[in-house]
Amino acid sequence: MTDPNLPSVQLAASITRQLGQLGRLLDMAAPDEAAQILAGVLDYDSGILGEVTQLVGSGSRFAKNHSERGVLPPEVWLALGRAANELNSVGVDVHEHIGTIKQVVAPSAASSSPATPPVASAMVIRRRR
């Protein structure tokens, strides 16, 4: 059973609450503020995504050690290892777009021609059947 008085458990609960709060703030944020939030969260080197990936990797190493001793089933280790690898892949994919997200925060220098309104891109949405 988890001891809710452990500082590490309290820290994890606090971070979980704060991430929920950040998500709600992101939903309500103006575009430039939302872009700043996203750029910070998704920055793989210094943002939340990279830190969560490292945390899941630590969990995978924990599960490996305990699987080898027979405390945890090997499926737990495999699942956490797979999750860490997937998060790493997502981080690499998203990292390519951080510059584009940051452009929303820092618009280009004013030019002599009037600004053209942004054009929506075509989105492909697939339904599950």
C-alpha cells in the first residue's frame, strides 16, 4: 500500500495536479501564451516531455531490476520499456516542430506590405469503425 506521507509520493501527486491545471490553462490561453506553454512543455531537452520520458525510463529500470528478482512480472518491465521508447519517438517527432510553435510567440518583423491572414491547412480525420 502506498504511504501518502512520503515526500516522493506527495511530489508525484502535486505534479499530477499541476499538469492538470496547466492543461486547463492551455485550453483557455490566447494563441501566443498557448504557444509559449507548448514550446516549454514539448521541448525535449528542457521541457516536461523530456523529463517524463526520463522518468518512465527510470521506471523501466526499476521494473527490470524487480523482474529479474521475481518481484514483478517481466511484462511490467517490457511495458515500461516500450512506453519509454514510444515517448522518446514522440519527443523526436515533436522536436522538429518546436521552432514553428515558437514562431507564433515571436511574429516576424514588420514588413512594408500588409500582413496576409493565415490560411487554414487541410486536415485529414479518420474515424474508427
